[in-house]
Amino acid sequence: MEKHNRKSIMSNIADFCLLSKDDDFIEITEWSNGDGVDIVLSSLGYFIIPVTFGQYNLIKKLMKKLN
């Protein structure tokens, strides 16, 4: 067994999205190997999206182009 301390951050969605409920949140937790994060969206029935940092960088680039 291994024990890890991982970085995590969360926020309510209501301040950013008109379609969310008051108790909806997003939580991002870094993987213990440091290669990516898990993104938890509570507004989708507690949906977990695993994302590598390479995928994350591409998503940021695509969002920038889209806007």
C-alpha cells in the first residue's frame, strides 16, 4: 500500500452558471502520479472526467481558439 497527499480544489457552480442548482459543484483533484487530474461535476449526477495534463493543455488551446 502507498499513501499519497494530493492537491484538490472545489467551487460551487452557481456563481458561474445560470443552469446549475445551489448545491452543484466542480472539484479538481490531482492524480497521485502527477500526470493529470480528475474533474468531478456534481451537476451531471457526480460525473468524473479523468484528464491528462496534455489533454488539459489541448482543451485550453481549443477553448482559446473557439472564443
